[in-house]
Amino acid sequence: MFTVKNEVKLKEVHEALLIGIFSKNQKLTGFTHELDTQLDGQITELLKEGDISTKQQTVSKLHTLGKTPIKRVYFLGLGKEIKQTFESLREAFGKAIKTISEAKVESFAIELDSFKSDGLNTYDVAHAFGEALALSSYRFADYRQKSNEPEKKIEEIVVYTEESPEEVKASLTVGFAYGQGTNSARTLVNLPGNMLTASDLANYATELGKKYEFEVEILEKEDMEKLGMGALLAVNKGSAEPPKMIVLKYQGREDWEDVIGLVGKGITFDTGGYSIKPKDGIVGMKSDMGGAAAVLGAMEIIGELRPEKNVVAVIPSTDNMISGDAFKPDDVVTSMNGKTIEILNTDAEGRLALADGITYAKFHGASYLVDVATLTGGVIVALGNDITGAMTNNELFFEQVLEASLEAGEPIWRLPITENHKKRVRKSLVADLNNSPGRDGHAIFAGTFIGEFAENTPWVHLDIAGTATTTSSHNLGPAGATGVMVRTLATLVERFGETNE
Ligand code: BES
Ligand code: ZN
Ligand code: ZN
């Protein structure tokens, strides 16, 4: 994919070359300067006239008409250097790559150093470029007869830099792995419920485990019954599909301690059960395994990069259906940790699946927990579609998750858990907990409920109901699944405990 070269060789033939241009200091240097000379100062002139735009995310194309071995030059406007961030650069790269691939160019070169700024060195730039390349070229192979005619894909990229080619290549590869892990999660979320059952998800995880030598454990219904996973089993009762509890273990340290548990909601379709969803609300519920997808995408990155950390991924998976056997409001179920739950709403099924998922992650030695779930419509009302809702029982651990999310460019915002929320979740005449205390601030009740199972283990809850999918295409991907939180989770694992060591 990437060939990194040190020397500036303007004799090499390329279909296209990508160069970054900031709005100030347009004095051309290095590569761009030489190209300008070859083109008799045309670049300088076009910049002066404004025909090459330096405005952020604006792409200007210059055809060299045979004057240089490079056929076309794409200038990517980067705006003010001081304003450049990893995120803005990644997005600008997305725009440029989209433009170049729409021109049906299959290979191109990039002058990487032209994108570096005070805040971002060439290695950061390489990471951003690798990530943007994977993300922006993502397509879901859908089921339209016509749409799957093979597309021209960018196959090869020559990267010019004055920095160490090996290290630049390593950064490009890391970025690309982050993008690919995100894309895998997108595909899982985009798959409809009839094509991705709990068994399919378990098979996918098993294959991933084989590829990266993770320890894999798939619990069957009978295993769950033995372990007393009454909460997950209740959700599965109305289904024709067997439930699966999926576990992947990655041991990057000598001892199995300081284990990060990643728990993802894996509801492959959510009808709401007997508290059935209205016909408009049910469409799109194939995405109710977005948390599971985020965890699996992160595990793919972890498998690629093999950090010296310990991780256990746990995915409770089933669909939430209706039948004569389905669980009902008023039912009381017993979860794996012994707590009993009064069911007030069968559509609040995610917290039930996660309750047993969290307990099982602890059983496997998780000393820190992050759960990711498309959990509540309430979080969308509170924070919209760009920000993931977060809750915690531990300030220090939350800080680490927050930092990872900032680095990954996936914003999260914290909601509180108060004693009153706990009281409401614990209010029941017949059981220890109820699964739906009310509509008022219900995103918080959902998080509070899960916290009852995390108990004293440091825990962060991420509600991605608003962020797992998008209705419009963007520079870093099409409409549909976003793969949100894949990069945050992988970054968290990579960086975990760095400040304490
Ligand atoms: N899967 C839904 C949450 C959801 C809603 C995800 C919209 C994505 C988009 C979840 O299981 C659910 O139905 N939650 C209920 C909770 C309520 C019953 C307390 C909700 O949000 O209405
Ligand atoms: Zn539901
Ligand atoms: Zn759900």
C-alpha cells in the first residue's frame, strides 16, 4: 500500500501528487519548490491569483499538461497553520482522498512534509493520513444488483518525506490499522439482522481470535443457564436464535492483572419485545449491536498493534423478539451476580444483557471496565448525534477514557449519577432492581443500572445510541454506521496507565 521514499525524485512518473498548502508563508520549499521550477513558476502565480485555494479542506487541481512526469497536482488547502489539529487534518485528508478517487486515480504520491505544522510532526501527519485513507474509502458492499460492480480503488501510494522512511511507514500503518478496525465495525453494524445473528457475531469473533491468537470462549445457552445468566437469557426468551456470550482475551503482559474489560451490547435486532417499538422507531434497530462492533473493531486494532496490555472483550448477544415464550413486563429475573430484576419494560433490554456481560468480564478478571452500547433514545435527546454520552463511578479512570476520546477525535460528554438515580433504580416491591424507573432522564437510569453490576470496579459507560450511525455521508465515510468508539477504545488500551508508569 505505502512506499515511503526519502529523496525527492521529480523524475518519477505519477498519475497524481498531493501537496498541502497553508494560508500564510506560501513560500514554496523542497519538493513543491522544485515542481514550481519545472512548471516555470506557475504554482507561485496561481497561488498569488487565488486559483490555488489555501482555504481549509479546499482541493485545487492543476494538470501539468506533460511539463512534468507528474500528470496532475492536487493542492489541499489547510487554512491557518496555528489552527491545524489532528482532527482537522484527518478530515481534510478525507476530502482530498475522496476527490482523488472520484477522479478514478488508482495510485498517487504525497509530499507528506508539506502537511506538518508546529503542533503536528510528520509522524502525526502520517498517522492522520493512514487513518483518513482507510476511513474515507470505506464502502458497504450492499445488496443492490447494480451497486457492486467493482470500483476502482486506490492501490498504491508513494509517500515522500525527509524523515525516517521506516518510522513514517510505521505511523502510516498504525493509522491505517485504526481506520480498518473502524471500517470492520461499520460493516458489522450495517449488516441487517437477518444476516448477522448472535451466532454470526460469535463466528466473526472466533475468526478474529484465530487471526490474532486471542483466547476465544463462546458460551452457549446451556452454559449461561449453568452460570445463572438470567438477565441475558430473559432477553433471548422470545427468540428463535440461540444467544451467545462472546469472550476474547488478549494478554500482552506476563501476568493477567490490570485487565481492561471491554463490554459491548450485542443486540442484533431490537423489536422492543412486548413493550414493542412503534413502527418508526423499530427501523434501524439492526444497529443495536454497535457496542459489540466497537469492541470487536478495537480488538482488531489491538491484534494488529499488540500493545503490552491485558484486555478481555465480552459481548452478550441475542436479538430481542416476541413469541409465546418471550419475557414480559412484571417478570422477575435473576442476574449472574445474584441481583434480582423486576422487568418494567422489555425494550430496556440492553442493560439486562450488559448486566451479565459486566459480571462475566469481572469473572474473567477485569479490573477496569468500559461498556459501550446503543442504549437509550434519551442520550440522543440530551446530546444529539455527534457526542457520545458517558457515565462513571471513578474520576481517574474517566479521565483516561476522556483523553483517549480526545486523541481519537470522538467526543464524549459526561452525565451524572446521583444517589437519587440509584434510589430509583433500586425501587421495586419484589426485586433488588427495576429495569426502567421512568422516562425522565432515562439515559442516566440506564447507566445507573449498569453501574449496579460494575460495583466497585472502576467503570465507564458509553452510550452510543446517537453516534453509532449517521444519516449523511461525510469526508471520512458514507451514511450509515460510523464505527464510533473503535478508535477511542483502542487508544485507551494503547495508552492505558502510561501516566502512572
Ligand atoms: N436500542 C434501544 C436504544 C436506541 C434508541 C438505540 C434509538 C438507537 C437509537 C434501547 O434498547 C431502547 O429501546 N431503549 C429505550 C429505553 C426505555 C425503554 C427506558 C428507549 O430509549 O426508549
Ligand atoms: Zn430496547
Ligand atoms: Zn436496544
